[in-house]
Amino acid sequence: MFTQRMLAVAVLSLATAPDLYAAHCSNASLNGAYAYSAQGFGEVTPDISSTGFVPFAQTGLAVYDGNGHITSGTFTYSTTTANGGSLRGKFTGTYTVNDDCSGTATADLGDGTLFHLDLVVQSPSTYTLINTEPGAFVSVYLGRRISGEDQTAEAK
């Protein structure tokens, strides 16, 4: 009987205790320059691959201003294609980070091409993105901060 009461008290204590690890993020959680890398699959014509897709790798830099804007970004995209396989470019964009550290981002290549992504801020120095374009193949991006105004800031 004593053990059951102690177990009940322990469970109630845990249920009412504050969540010390609760996420508290905002757009300010991403601030500074981040290096990112990605791997996934891209759609191709049957003359390149009978399966209709090939693997790709991408790397680049993205600068987040802490206010919901990707002020600049660069990318190098490499895959198996008929014309050699590498593409370099620049982008800008926007992002929104929710209190629970989830969010969305849109990258704009400047030629009318937009990429829509879901994101998770893991800490002020790391994040993960996944492509959410309808019909797109899986693309997962991992970003790590390489510079910023306040490298020791806690997620807000």
C-alpha cells in the first residue's frame, strides 16, 4: 500500500512539475551565418535513370537575420545528369520559427523558383529542414552556425 501511494505521489509530482526542457523559440533563434548540407533524390528523365530519380548532394551558406529573413545564401548542387551534374547559385528567403521550435522556410532563387521547407531549430547553432514541395523527393538539410552576433545566446 505504501509503495502504491509513493508511486501515485511521484506520478502526480512529475505531471505537475514545470517542463524544464520545454522549447521556447522564435525567429531570433536563427541569427547569423550557417553552413548547411543536404542529401536526397532528384527527379530525372528515363534516359538518365530508369527509376526516374538520382541521388544528389548539396552544400552552401545561409544568413538568417533573426527577424524572419534569409538575407543571402549560396548553394552548390551536384547530381548525376546528362550535362555534368553541378549547379551553383544564390538565394534569399523568409522563415518563421514557432514557440515550439518548429517552423517553415521559403527559399527564393530570384528567377521565380521557390522552395518550401519545414524546419526544426535544435539549438541556436543547429537546425534541420525538409523539403515539403508537392511531388518532391526527400531532401533533408542540416545547418550549423559558423558565425553570429551572439554565439552563446539561448533559444528564445
